[in-house]
Amino acid sequence: MEDSILCCANAQSMKFYFNEDEYGILPEDIKKALKVAAVTYCSDAGGTLVFSFDAQHKLHLQAIDPIDEIGSDLLIRRMQRNMGELFEQLETFAAEYAKLKTEQKK
């Protein structure tokens, strides 16, 4: 399984994308929290921020072309610290949801 994008935001185009096809069942307040975090990051650091799950359902935040690499890393670490509980819940959700989808295919 390759990485699955949860959401992303881009500073230049001022757009936010949420993967409704895969994760549309998440509650609206979680979608909103992710949007606020991604858009805030992009307004502060520039570039693109991508939230994705790897094959083991671990959530990754990837900065692409930020204006300031060091500032970008600090912003991501702060976000991981402040939103750690939500990120852990999202990883649990992704693992359980993948399991459910696999069972439904059988």
C-alpha cells in the first residue's frame, strides 16, 4: 500500500484539499481542525503541507517548498505537540478503517 493523502494546503494557490473519497466519514470538527492547522502553517511558512498515512497508518506531515526550512520544521513540531492526541486518534482511525475495508472486500 502506498501513502494515502488525508489533506493538504498550498500557500501559493491558497487552496485546501481534503480527501473526501477516503476520509469523508470523519466528523466535521476534525476536518475543520485539520484545515485550520494546514492553512495556518501555509500562511506562516509558505509552500505546501501534506498530511498523509503510510502503509502502517502512521500520520506524516510533509512540507514542500517552505519559505524557511528551519521555521517550517519548528511549526510542524509545534503542531505535532499541540495536536498529538488528535493525530494519534487519526492513526487509530486509519488502521481500523483499513481493516474494515479489507474485511468488506472478502
